[in-house]
Amino acid sequence: MKLLFTQRKLNGFGGTETITLELARGLKAAGHDVAVYCPRPGKLVGILSANGIACHADIEDVHWRPDVIHAHHHLPAMTALARYPDTPAIYVCNGTRPWVERPPRHHNIKQYVAISGKMATYLATHYSLAKNRISIIPNFVDTQRFSRARKPISKPLRRAVLFGQNGFSPDEQTSLEHACHAHGISLDKIGGAYGNPNPNPELDLPDYDIAFAIGRCAIEAMASGCATIPIVPALAGELVTTTNFEDWANCNFSPRYFTTSEQVSADWLARQLDAYHPEDIGRVTADVRARFSIDRAIDDLQSLYRFAMNAPVRRAGKRSVARYLEMLAREADEQWESVALHEMKERRQERRIEQLERALEKSLMRNRTLVDYLATVADLPLDNEAADWKNAIALSGLFDPDWYMAQNPDVGKQDLDPLDHYLAHGARGGLEPAAGFDSERFYAVHPKLRDLDITPLEYLVRLAAVFDPAEAPHAELTDDGA
């Protein structure tokens, strides 16, 4: 057979990009002619070419008429169907949330493919597709590539990995780290979302006792012998066991289909560890490698291709394209309005930021003017009044001698009064007078004070003296402020 895949991009090793790559190579090895139409080709094109699979960014460059279109993503799929109006197609949905995945309606799409029973039900209900037009071909694992499967070990488990899934907030990642730490388990993260993309997870997964993963990543982890726990942002699932395996398979090993209301916590993880039995995990691994292999997926796809080729094909007229364009126009218009509203909000935010920046600059200018005034009207600490200013600082509570000594134990060895040390040496050496005080930030706002050799605390008590002279140690101002 001549098979034409459609794929929106081939830029990295994620999602349908890897699926297209592996299926195209497998079908090529099975003796079929395979090409890929991809408007946004990327680095995976080189791997396809090395396997004798042509990738075309322009549909007109496909040099033969396909027998079947294996379609992913509705925009390139409808382009291929318009270019080859007499060619049957199957349309594969690998997700329900991305807009690019939604199934288009076309006379020559002979069968839709879902990757789980839950997804099949969703497609039938949400898009009014006949149930007999939806087949289920689960996600798969290349068992030759993932040839090494660890032997499950007895407790305690020590190494875990958050594999592939993105969308977790920093707080959620921290919660998972804390839950693992509470049970003596270290946690690594593999995936682009964590700054650690890994095009060869088959080399690393067998080294982990536990994997937190969903979908295809969960299947790869189970095939590698990991005890696998599906989690997504805000939902934490149960350890996959032989008891709940069918339920998990029916929802693509993802808690998204409201299969749980659990949250990540140390108690939740304790329950999953209690359910861990090495023999059971070994049976899960064997089941995954047998039922979810790429060889089985390719056999199922070839059966669907033959079904599509034997189904009646009618030359698609304008109606199918018009219906699709109508849907596209409506949704594109909604997205345009959403983008326009977002841009308007951004412009408002930018104007507000500019206003706040101007107000801040004015405030800083007023503050600098005040500092200049203070430097003019308030005497610098002469020797005969230094003790008074020191007393004023001590009484203000701005200096914490106990904290200062704890942070700078060498001061005690010098037999110096902590405040004397701060005024004579500490402030100039960048030492802080109390917890929470930031001298560098203080001097950044008041740069002239550094030049005048005035410590932050001296400035603050002098400022109090300017606004309330009765509080100053020498509160006698003349008429001219001197």
C-alpha cells in the first residue's frame, strides 16, 4: 500500500511527532510505501529520510497518489483530502483537548481512531460520530527500542521519576517532592517542561523504581518495569496493578476522566506504596509488552487501511469542504476575538505599568531630594555626639544585637559591643543589622548615603529627627534649619 501520513509539525520528540515517526518506520519495514505531509517539518525529517520515508512540506510535492491517508490534525488532513478527492482516509485522535486534534467531518474519512474507550465515548458524544465509525487502537510502545525491562524489587523503593507530563505548577512539583522525601524516595524529572528533554528514555527508565506518568509515557514506563502511578495537575491516581489495569487502560492511563479526586500528599503516596507488590508489577509489565506493542498497533492499522480501501469512495464535492470551512471560520473568528481581547488587555497593562513606573520615579526623586536635604541640615555624627546617635539607634529597635552576634560569631571573639562593631565596621562590610534588612537595596535607593559614609540605621534615626525633632539626641534646630 501507498500510505500518506499527515502531521502538523515534526520539530521534536513529543506526542504525535514520535508516534508518526515510529509508525512510519514500522509500516515501511512491513513493506509499504510511506510518505509524510507536514507543513512545518523539523529535525525529525532527517530520521525519516534515513529510513527511506519522504517528508513534504508542500502537498504538491507528493509524487504518487496514496491508497490511504493516515490523518493526524485536521488542517493538514483536510488539505490532503482536498488534494486527493478519491482517496479514503482514517483519522486518528491522540487527544481531546488540543484544538488541532479535533476530528473533521468528511465523506472519505472511513474510520476514526481513538486511543482509549473513554476517548471513543467522548468523540461519539461530543462530535456526534456514529459509534461503529470509531475504532480503538491504544497507545503503544516499541518493545525493540524499550528492550530492557527492570526486574521489580522488594521494598523499600528509593528512586522515582516524573516522566513527560507537563502543566504542574511549582507548588505541585514541590508537593510531589515532599511526598517522595517523606518516604525516603528521591525524585527526578524527565521532559522538556522540566528543562530535561530526553529523546532516549528507554536508556534511563529501567533505573527507576517508580514512575509518575500518563498515556504513552505511562505505557513506556510500565514496559520498562517501573511501578507506575498516573498523575496530572490537581489529580493523583492509584498505582497501576493487575486489579485496576483494565480501568486504567480504558482511560489511557490518565486520571483526567474524573477517575479520582485524590491530591498528591505523603498519605496518598503511602497508600500507593502499600499496594506495591513486585510480582504484581512484573505481571503488569508483561501484560503491557504483550498488549500494547507497536507490532500489534501496526497489525490493527493495516486492517483499518484495508477496510478503508474496500469501503465505497465517492468523489468529495464542495459540500464537505464547505462544511469544514464553515466550522473553521466560526472557530477562527472566535479565536481572533479572544486574541484581540487579550491584546487590548496587554495594552492596558502596559499603560498601567508605564504610569506606575513614572509614579515610582517621582517617588524616588522626592526621596533623593529628602536625602539631599538631610545631608544639608542634619549634622554628620561628630565625635562628641556619636554616643548619642548610637543610643538613639539602640532605642529604636532597628538593631538586633543577638541576631547580629549569631550571624557574625567572630564579633564575639573580638570582645566588641555588637552595635559598635556594626557602626564602625559591619555596615561598611555589608553586614545586616537585623533579620529582613537589605542594606544593598537600601543603598540602591539612597546612593548618596554611601558617599557620605552614613549607615542605614543612622539615616533612619536622623530622618525621624527631621520629622520629629523631639526624638533626636540633640534636637535643637535654628531658624535656618542648621
